[in-house]
Amino acid sequence: MYKILVIDDDIQMLELIGQLLEREGYDVQVAEAADEALGAIERQAPDLFLIDLMLPGTDGLALCRQIRRNPKVKDRPILFITGHDTDYDVTDALAAGGDDYILKPFAVRELTARLRAHLRRITASEADTMMPHLQVYARSRTVLVDGREVDLTQVECDLLRYLCQTPTKLHSTADLLTNVWQYPPDAGDAALVRNHIRNLRRKLELSPERPEIIQSRHGRGYTVRANIEFVDEPLPRYL
């Protein structure tokens, strides 16, 4: 369940937004001022912030800047909510580090749609962060998997490089035989590809029987799931 922190000095607005978001299935925290919000962050870091620009004492822009300096929540989405009678505009909000801006009164569907969009973004970002980091050195047959050095044969290196060039694409056995082994169409043995894929998994994967990096789709081919970095320079000697 996503946690959303709503900061607004209007108690009625806090109650309205809180009830609305709870009906949408969110875990809602509320605060009436910046110092109260900062305390709530230390107790339980939220996934997203809804901040009213006009707050007593420390205003919403200053609060946003403080959130962006907090390593616990610096990458979390911040949406500003404010009325038409404020001296601030969308430029001020975005310059302070905000991700979005919505005016009161707002349509319920618009607010919830924007929340879902920003929450999908952080979910995708976290998924990317969790993927293995694959560094492929162009001038050697060396690969680093999350900093762990792996030494490959020439064929294994060629095969991995080819897969990494289009990591989201599924490569069929025929495609690999043609573009890695340079066999003419309808030539070569599928077992050759399977054996080299098996060897690559033994070297790259923490659990070759449950591969996370080189994945296969039955009858469709092989693909790579990793954050891939091609390194043009030679591998440093201390690695």
C-alpha cells in the first residue's frame, strides 16, 4: 500500500483529501505545517507528497527544498496543491523541485490520475534499480556483474554482446546462429546455442537454475534483463 503525506493548513481540505485517498486504497498521513511534515518523514518515509504552497511559517517551496535534501525521500514525487490567489506559479513550484502542480478546486479524477502516474514512475524506477548491473568491456573478454569479474570465452563474449545490444528484444535460436556464429539461414544446430547459453548462465547468474539476467521465453528466444553498460576502455589492472 502506497503511503502519501498530505501537508495543508486547511483542516477541512486535509480531511477531504484524506478521505478521498483512503477510499482509493492509499495509506494517508497528514500534517498542517512544514515542521510537522518533517517529523512525519522521520517516523515513516512516504512514497509521495501532496503539499499546499501556502503554509504557515515555512512555505511549501521551502519544505520541498528540504525534502529534496533528505536522502530518505529525495527522489519521491512531490505534487503541489494551491488556490488561484497565490503569488506563486507553476514555474516556482517546479524550480523548487516539485514534479507536478494542481489548482484548487480540482476534479477528483484528475488528482487520482496524476497520483497513479507518478507512483507508476517510482515503481518502474525501483524495478530498474533492482536489476543486475552488467558492464561489458569492449577490448577484452571480461564482464562485470554487480562488480564481480567474469571471464568469458570469445564465443560467449560475442553472444553476450549481441544479446546486450538489444536487451528488450527476444532473439530466436536461428537469429543467434546467423548473427553470432555467422551461419547461413537454416544452418547450424540449436543445441550449440543452448549449450553456450547454459555456460553463460553458469558464469553470470547467482543461481543458474533460476536465471535473472539471461532469460528465455519458450519457443520465442532469449533476452537480457539487466542495466547494461558498454565500457570502451581496457579493464583496469586492479580489477
